[in-house]
Amino acid sequence: MAEGVVNLTSGVWEKEVIQYKGVVLVDFWAPWCGPCRMIAPTIEELAAEYAGKAKIGKVNTDENSDIAGRFKIMSIPTILFFKDGVKVDQVVGAVPKPQLKSKIDALLA
């Protein structure tokens, strides 16, 4: 995991996402997924840019299928946005960085 990106697992999900007061972007991915690898550098850049303002994390769906199932993740990459522990938005697929930034900025506003 790159610096600033939180590795989200079943063991830390409640503390890092549900109980967190603020904005969390969660990237659901898997090592074998091409589009997931394409968007990974963007996720890392967002983690650096929003350090101290929003939490950026990744869930490996192969290792944490319970979380993926809970949020009905059908295809990856899927990016969920949480605010104060509540899922407020989602994006499916490798989308451009400005689209993700605008969603984060709107939640921080």
C-alpha cells in the first residue's frame, strides 16, 4: 500500500470507515483486475493531496469478500464515498481523477 492509503480489512473496517468522522474514499480492487491497476496511481495521488482532509483506503475484494458483499460490489474497481460512517456515493469503473476530486470536494464542502 502506498503512503497515505489505508489498507482496509474486515478487522479495521468499523474503526476506519464506519466510526470515522469525516470523508472516506474506499477503492474496492483485486490484484488481477486490470482497470484496478490503472486507477491505483490516481488513488495514491488523491491520498497525498487530501492528507489530513479525507481518508483514502483500499479493500482487496479477494481477501475481504465480506465487506464487498455487504455493499453489493458486483464489479471492480468500485469506489464508495462515506461521510461520517454513511455511504453517500459510489462510482464504478476506472474514472478520471477530476471526477473523483469533485466528489471528494463536494463532500468536504
